[in-house]
Amino acid sequence: MMTSMKFLLITPPLTQLNTPYPATAVLKGWLQAQGYEAVQADLGIETVDRLFTAAWLRAAARGRHREYMLAAAEVVEPVMRFLRGEDATVAWRIVNGSLLPEGPRFDNVEDMEWAFGTAGVADRARYLATLFLEDVADSIREEVDGHFGLVNYAEHLATYAPTFDELSAALQRQPSEVDALMLDLLEGYMERERPEVVCLSVPFPGCLYGALRCGQWLRREWPGVKVCIGGGFVNTEWRQLHDERLFDYCHFITLDDGELPLQRIAEWLQDRCTERELVRTMWRRDDGTVVWQRLNEEAVVENGEPDFGGLPLDKYLSTADMTNAMHRMWSDGRWNKVMMAHGCYWHRCAFCDTTLDYIGRFAPPKAAKVVDMMERVMAQTGVSGFHFVDEALPPKLLREVCEEIVKRGLMVTFWGNIRFEKAYTAEMCDLLSQAGCVAVSGGLEVASDRLLKLMDKGVTIEQTVQACRHFRDAGIMVHTYLMYGFPTETLQETLGALDTVRRMFDEGIVQSAFWHRYAMTCHSPSGQHPERYGARRCSVAPNPFCNNEVDWEPLHGGEQFDYDIDEVGRGLRVATYNYMNGLGLDQPVRSWFPGLRVKKNKNHKSNRSHE
Ligand code: SF4
């Protein structure tokens, strides 16, 4: 069946520089399979590609940063060619110090030999070129557009925003020069493609402003075109949305996987289904009434197979903002981002959005289907590296996929998120390595057995350490996600957690780590039943705009913690940054928190008693 409707699927600025975010590719694959035409655009990488040019930087040079921007304009194009992988020889000029104007971020670059040794010219150059891009981005932010960041745009306006007011005010102002550039690119797509429906995918808060700017422009300049907004950010933050002003920027807001909602919207627009058949969609009718949600449990059991066709794959940049090899996996290399299975097979962790579809609905496909998809994506993109963006790869399916890869003799390289399961035996890790797995990331979270049990993580420290040893022995790098500030967590437990992490770095079984501060979200078990975790919510009334993170306090009153949690966060980050660079591993963990004490607050009541 062929229909006449055409979709333009857009990732607005800005997500990441090294590879496309996969949402539009998955939707494109699905819509095409239903007989629709679909094209996609990553306006983020295209905007960056236009900003980091000699002509744009020269025109933008002004104010205190004028001299620096003019100097940057002289060299930016060879640097971009190097980062795109088009001209490796530029690396020699970058490392010998004769090319780049050195902005503030170069102040701390002294002896890089400890990090790269005497070889590794390309790696050194990539690191320095990334510092250069960040310095240029800082200049753009200070002189041209206060919202600009290298991998996000106006993120602060969308993060923890209880009302739409601030974002709305920013959108009422004249478009900035960066906005204008983005809209110019959008205009080009609209003229060339002439779609009936434009879908704006918002995976992160750092692309919401860009999406709304595009929606605002489309509604004004292309009034016959329907605009949809959806994506990961929308799925978590807008479930209780109640601000009609959003519909000045779009016609439809979709929740959870976009395949079925978009398909139904298209059918409705073509009078092929009734309004009642719209699913997981909010919209404003022509008479102005708003239908806030068509909550319909209907889900697509099979997700779309990604189609990366049409994306400017040669424009992505391999960057490195740290010398650490594992940390660089996120920004270096054009990995094919794909999903092995929908949802998380565990879906129990107390801090995680387990009540939402993208975590709570686990739907594993057959291994052969996953490997078929990998072969097709490789043929399309010409890249054999895969980043599995599953919340947690299911070990049984992962094993079968590895066996299938080995059986077919496929040469692939891959990495992804796992849980530190007992399933990761020496034999399993060898199989993973043989199939092409080079790195895994997984949560050790609070690194305290008491708290891991309380949060129902389903792993222990011992089990994690054992799994990490097997990964190390198989040559697979490990990144671990860590968490501090969980309800009832004591200072002593946090220091103990850091010491566990220090020992793991020292043993060489973890290569990189990152500490997140615990955030109570309304879609997580701890947000829905905080009393089970020694906490209570300060307010349960929903905001009219974003609703995800909620304020909490200890169950029995008092401050959240009897120590300075911000100070603890700083110490944890500094210590771990040093560990990632192989430094400070013999220092007592207490030394990273000079002056930190447990507060003597008479009103503070410990809530450990609920254990
Ligand atoms: S934190 Fe990870 S393992 Fe736990 S439920 Fe969420 S996705 Fe699954």
C-alpha cells in the first residue's frame, strides 16, 4: 500500500557531534514500512557544520572575543576536516603547537606525555582540537547567543522548569543568529521536500528550545503543515502537561514510542481513522479545545528498524574531551546507535523510571533478527561499530546475538549498557570479546550493599567486582555509573563507596566512572512510594509544564542530609576525575573532602531507623 503523505523527521540542535541520535532513523524505517514517505534531518550537526566555518566566525567576531574568533576563523576549517576524518595530516600541526590559537581551555594543558606517551599523535590532536572547539563555543555563547553550547542548546530553559513562562519569553524574542541559521537550514528542507507532517524529536532538554523555535517558524511560514513533537524528554516530562501555549508551536504531542501515534495521526489526517483511534497523543482541535491525552495502552510490539538514509554521515565529528579511552567512547567515532531489545528486563531499580514504557515494557526480539538488522545497518552506513543504547542489555539475548555474530563470521565492534550480573562469567566475557564487544557500561550506583539492597538494584558489590574482573580479563573496558545522595545515605557510606571505586580503578577492572546525584522522579518506585525508602515528597501536586523530578525530605523531617551534599558531590567528581587519569589512587578517600563534617543539627532526625 502506498500513501501520498510525506513526513520530515527532525532532530533539532543540539544532541551530540559524533553520530546521529537514532530516533528519527527508527521512525523513518517504521513509516516507510507502512507505505509513507519519510525523510530525516539532524539540524544539530548541520548547524555546527555551518557555525564552525571561517566565514561565519569572521562575521560573528565581536566584543572581547573578537581577536580570538578571528584567529579561530583562520584555522577552523582544517580542524573540522581533521575531526571529520577527512585529513589526518592536520594532526601534526595541531600537536606541534603551530596551528591552534590557545584559548582559556588550554591553560591546564602542560605535559600530555603522561596521558598519551610519546606516540598517539592523532589522539593528542583530537583532544586539543576538542578543546579548541569548546573555546570557540564559549566565545559564541558570550558574544553571539547566550544559549549556545557544543552539545546542547538553551538546556537551562528546559531543565526542572515547572512552568512554560521562561521558555515562552525566550521564544518571543527575535531569533538569534544561531536560531536564524537553524531556521535557514529548515527552510531548505521544507522547500526541497514539501512534507505534509514535520516531526520534531526531543530526546533531551538541550534540544527543546530548538524544537520549539522550529515549530514556531513552521506554524507561521507553513500553516498547512502539521507539526508533531515527541521523544525521550517529552515522554518523561510532559505526561501531566497542562499549558495550552505549547500548541502554538505544534499540533500534536506524542508520548512513548512514536511509531503507532504517528501512524494513527497520518491515518486521521487522511480520514482513514477516527479521532478516537489516536493513541498516546495530545492535540488541540480546530475549535480550540485541547485533548490532553488519548491514553491508550496499545503499543507497537515490533519497533521500527532504523534507516539512517539521508543523514549527512560525513559531517559528524570525532571529538575527545578527556584523554581517558573509555570516556571517549561517547564522543569519538561514528557508532551506529541501535537498540537490541525494547525496555529493561529487570525494571525494578528504585530510582529508575520503571513505570514508563521505555523501561517497563521489556520486549526482546529473536537474536537472528538483531543480527540481520546489524548487517543491514552496516551496509547502509558503511560503519561496523555499534552502540547498543538499550537501558540494560539482556544477558540471554546478548549471548545468542554473540553466538549468531560468531556463526556468521561478522566483523563488528560494539559496546552497550549492562547490569553487573552473575551471568557475566569468564566464559561469557570471552564470547562477548570474540564477537566484538570492546566496552560495557553499568550501574554500581551507591556502591554500598545496604543501599543496593534498599534500592532493589539486584546486584552486590562482590558480584560487580567479579563481573568486572571477567570483563578486564577478556579485554573489555568498563564504565560505571555511580550515585550519591540516595535517601538515608550516610556520609560514611558515601566515603565507603568512593573507596570501593578507588580499589576498582587501582585493580584495573574499571576504566571510567561518573557520579550522578540521586534525583527522585515521579515515575520511579522511590517517587511513587517514597516512604519505603525513608523519604516523603514535599508536594504531590503536578506542575503545568515539566514534571519529572520532585522535591523530597526525610520521612521523619529535618534536612535531606546531615552533611553538605554539594561538597560531597564536588569531592567525588574530583577524586574520580583523578582516578580516570591514573592519579591519586594511593590517597585516603577522606583527603578529597577537606573540611567536610557531619553537621551538628539538633533538628536533624536520622531516618535510618526504617531499615
Ligand atoms: S536502572 Fe537500569 S537496570 Fe535498573 S531498572 Fe533502570 S534500566 Fe533497568
